[in-house]
Amino acid sequence: MLARTRFIMVVVVGALLAVLSFSLQYLHLIPTNPVADQRSQGKSRKRVNPVLHTEPPSPDPIRDTHQYCNYPNLTEHGWEGHSPADYKLLSVQVMIRHGDRYPLYSIPKTKRPAIDCTLTDKRKPSHPLLASFINHMALGGRGHWDASLGSLPRLPNHSSCETGELTQTGVVQHLKNGDHLRQAYIKRHNLLTDDWSPRQLWVETTGKSRTLQSGLAFLFGFLPNFDWSRLTVRQQWSTLFCGSSCECPARNRYLDQDQRRQYRHRTANTELEHTYVAMAKALGVATKTLRAANPVDALLCHFCHSLAFPCSSTRTLSDTPAEEACLTLQHFAVIRRQQKDDELDRREAGIYRRYAVLAAHPYLNRTATRLERIAKSRQTRRGKEEAVFALASAHDVTMAPLLSALGLEGAGFPRFAARLVFELWNGPEVKENSRKKGKGLDNVFIRVLYNGEDLTFDTAFCRDHRRDSAQPLCPLGNFLSFVKRDMFNIINATSYQQACHQNVL
Ligand SMILES: *[C@@H]1O[C@H](CO)[C@@H](O)[C@H](O)[C@H]1NC(C)=O
Ligand SMILES: *[C@@H]1O[C@H](CO)[C@@H](O)[C@H](O)[C@H]1NC(C)=O
Ligand SMILES: *[C@@H]1O[C@H](CO)[C@@H](O)[C@H](O)[C@H]1NC(C)=O
Ligand SMILES: *[C@@H]1O[C@H](CO)[C@@H](O)[C@H](O)[C@H]1NC(C)=O
């Protein structure tokens, strides 16, 4: 009896604390960060943008890498779908990075990591939806597939993973993402009802199996056992999701410039150079060869899967246990620290941001166009025919420029299965305004969330927006004028066409 009373007390107090902490967070009385709470101890030596709530680069490259792995055994948190009372959710546009994958490079003279890319709910990490997901994918022939997508495998299925193949971890990460957003948007806000029409769902991916499979896992978490016949999956040919607006000479020149900066920054780091020499020596290969094999890519896979770092496979048993024949956590930490330093240097140099504005514009333009159309048709029947939920399944090289262009560089390099979300909200009807209802955009708002964290007021287009009780969210108009024009300010241009064809110094 006593235990029971105490249990109830604990529940009640817990609920009170949760409500309290939510309202404090909501009113921004205390800065919270549900995603970064666990890693909030480390203080950065250098804060470039003190406004950003997102964790600045951690001085501990190993802890930082744990974040990057995005272990699916941790519970998913996030502020998606949270709004003041009386606001109505109109649309959600999501971009994801694919989940955990097998390396794209291999380290010479070492064994490749032993990872099984077949799926089974008997192996960890698993998910309650995994078994039904596997069964559902077998029926994928009923879906509509753009271009080459129909011939890609819809599930990873090699007992020894192939290059770049999505792993079971990657599948589970996206089942979790989809399930999390289902709670936030479908259960709580009825964004899509059971009879959703094919036009209400927009799904696009690049032609790589890991993005296609990540998108399908996400979708299955979001709409379990979705009706295949209502699904069309579109292909984006460019990793920038630039559709028919990919031609942009200035963008490529900014990228070249930033890569030269990156090269100078890397070669100036003597600790890094010594580390590559030591690693190459341990494996008995030329330093140049090792560097070209981008060893950090394979080491990340070992790290995220808790596998021992590789040793030179040419050693005979009698040669072991020579420690220098193996790659070590110290080697890895030096490379990772340099990568974090490079992120800071890149932000300070500002060249990448110019590249990013041009790289991200076509996707942002399509997103803005869609949101504007949905906002304008919000009180008409036509709303039923709009893509109220859009999913773009993409890569780190898609998401990194998008974050940079939005002014969210502090959010860091996109981890596996990262998610970037744009939410469109309709404010409560104001009595005096009721004659104009449905017209104009003055009562429509946008939220931007990255990995569940609300970064709306860190974005370049809403950083200066003053919060007052009448308008607690960011007006959609801010986003629209940013995408149409203001984002080009940093490159002294007023349009994409002009910016793409101007000279780059
Ligand atoms: C989650 O998995 C990772 C990697 O397998 C492990 O290091 C970590 O301790 C696990 N965390 C929990 C809370 O189980
Ligand atoms: C995976 O491959 C095995 C062997 O090729 C095959 O028997 C099995 O049906 C495949 N499973 C799926 C889900 O494609
Ligand atoms: C941006 O979207 C508009 C439609 O709203 C379209 O007319 C225009 O061509 C797009 N611009 C670019 C550069 O994609
Ligand atoms: C934009 O114009 C200013 C002033 O003329 C100049 O200092 C700056 O370098 C220009 N920026 C770019 C990216 O061209």
C-alpha cells in the first residue's frame, strides 16, 4: 500500500516537473536541449556564435564521435509537433541523412570490418517494427518507382556488407525516426489520416540503395504497413537535390576555394601528419597510399560497431603482439580532432557558407514554394491535394550545406540518420480578422528542428525575430523572403541566377 502511494507520488511529481520544464523551455526561460543534454558537460574553447543552443564542437573528439554514431539503443527525444495551444499543423517537410552504413573506403593491408548486412529481429539492435518492415518490403513491386529506383534492392541483404551498404543499425535508426514523428504528427496532430491521398505524400531519394532503404524504413516507422499502391518514390539525380536547377558555375568555384582552404588547414597540422606517418608505418604501406584510402571512414565504422581497430594483416602470429602493428584510438582521436578544427576554420573562413547558399537554394526554393502553396490553400478543399508530408532521403553532402545556408553551422556535421524538419503552423483565428481568414500569410508560421532540437530562432531568417506573446512562432514570410532573396546577401546577389553566374574572386 505504502509502496503504491509512493509510486503514485513519484508519477505525479514527475508529471509536474515535465509540464513545468516544458513550459519553461517553451517560453525560453531556460535554455534546454533535449538532444544535447547528455553531452552538455564539455565547454568549448571557442564559441563562434554564442546565440546557438546547439553544442559547440566538443573538445573531446571521442565523445563527439559517439554522438555521430547515433546508437539506436538510446530513446528518441525531440520537440517535433510542439506548439502553443490552438495552433494547427498544416505541413511537415523532412530531410534525413541515411543511417549507419558500411565504409566506402578500405584501409590497405587490413581486414575489412566483419558486419552482417542481412536483417533479422534476432540480432541487436532491433526494433518492434523490424520484422513487419522486412515482410512489407517484399511487396514493394506494387509501389511506383521513378527512373532507376525500381531496380534497387529495397532491403540490405548481404551476409558480408558491401561497400556503402546500409546496416541493420541504419535501418533501426530510421524506423525509430519515423516512429517518433508518427507520435508527434499523426497521433497528436492527425497530419495524415488513414485515407491519405497519394498527392499528400511526397518521397524523394538519390539513386543509392542506402538512401532508398533509409527512406523506406523511415516511412514504415511513420506509416506502418502503408499502402504501396498509393506510394510514388521520386529520384533526385544530384546529391544536392537541385532538380532541374543544378547548373551553377559559381557554386563549384566556391567549393574549389574551400577545398584549397581545407588542404592548407590539414597540411599545416603537424600532429596529423605525424599520425598518418605512424599509421602507415604500422601497416607497412606508403603514407600517401594510406591517406588516399581515407582511413577515418573505415575507422568510424569500427568505432560505431565497437569493433577492435584493424591491424596489419600481413603480420604472422609470431610477430604479434607488436602494438605498433595496429591502428589505435589515439590515431583516430587525432584525425577526429582535426576534423572538428576544420569545421571551425571553415566557419570562420566563410567560403563554404557561400557554396552552401548556392548548393541549398534549389531544395529550399522547392520547400518554400510548397509551404507557401499549402499556406494559401489552407482553408480550401484544395488543401487535400497538397504534399502535406514530404520526405527527402539524402546524404551528409546534402544536409551539411543546407544547415550552413540556414545559418545553423553550429549544429555540427550531420550524424547518421540525422533529421532536419520544417513544420508549417496556422495560428489561432483572430476574431476581427475572420473576414480575411484563409487569405494572406500573416497567420502562418514555421518551425525548424534538427535532431529534435528547436533551432527556429537560431536560423538566419528568424534570429532577429522578437518573441512576443502575440506571435510566439516565426512567421512563414521570414522564411519566404530569405529563400527568394535575402539568402543571397552574403554573396552580394539578389537571385540564384545572378549569384550562379557572377564572377568569384
Ligand atoms: C548503446 O550501444 C552502444 C554501442 O553498442 C554502447 O556503447 C552503449 O553503452 C549502449 N548504451 C546503452 C544505454 O545501452
Ligand atoms: C536475401 O538473400 C537471400 C539469399 O540470396 C534470399 O534467400 C532472401 O530471400 C533475401 N531476402 C530478402 C528479404 O530479399
Ligand atoms: C523557385 O521556385 C519558383 C516557383 O515558386 C520557380 O518559378 C523558380 O524557377 C525557382 N527557382 C529556382 C532557382 O529553382
Ligand atoms: C560583397 O561586397 C562587399 C563590398 O563591396 C565586399 O567587401 C565583399 O567581399 C563582397 N562579397 C562577396 C562574396 O563577393
